[in-house]
Amino acid sequence: MTELKRILLVEDSANDVALSLAALEEINLANEVVVVRDGQQALDFLLRRGEYADRRDGNPAVVFLDLKLPKVDGLEVLARVKSDPQLKAVPVVMLTSSREERDLARSYGLGVNAYVVKPVAFPDFVAALKELGLFWAVVNQPPPGSLTQPTRR
């Protein structure tokens, strides 16, 4: 049985969620993508609390994290992830529209693994998500303890 790496997408824009899922589907990425809409939900999922208290053990293979989120912003989510001994190895990709140098510097200072500015043009956005999906969900080896789901053959 082949193991698929779970992806956590933290995005409050319904349009960006739809585009991201469509791009990942276009490359036939069968990985489970868990979508949460704000920073609080992201932390609840990662820390297995609230509505996610009963989710199975393990961490996602990668977190695609928006910077500007309701309730808890992306930088605070990133800081919590990278300061938690159980989560700090989880790769986090900041996926944002911010080109601000301070956001870039702060993200890398907190330990982000990649900082990607969302392209404005639809075809460029889809292409960027395809590349991110292929790299983080197929090519990259996730840290030990990442959530996986078996595929049926």
C-alpha cells in the first residue's frame, strides 16, 4: 500500500481555497487536503483540540499557511508551530499576497520553510500551486510522524 501525505491548507478566501484545490486536483494529487478557514482552526487542528480533538495522531506533511487570517494571524500560527516540540519539524509554506519585506523577514525569522507570494493572474496562481503541491506532497520527504492515509490498489 502506498502512503499519501496529508496537506493542511489554512486559507480564509473561499476563492483561493477553490483555486488551490482545483490546481492540486489538476495534477491528480490524491493527497487528502484538510482546509481550515482561520488561524484558530489551524491551531486547533494541529494541537488536536476543539472540533479536532478526535482526529487521528500525527502531523500534516506540510502546512500551506496564509499570512492574513481572521482570529489568529499566520505569523502567530507559525510562531506557535515552530515553538512547539511536537510541531516544529512540520514544514510550513507561507502562501500570501503580501510582498512586504517585514512579513518576509518575520516569517523566515520564525522558521518558515518557504515564502510564496500568490500570483495575481489565475494561470500563474494555478501553476504555482501545482508546483508547490508536487514538491511538498510528492517529492519532499516529510518529517517522521506525518499523517498519512493508505491508498487502495
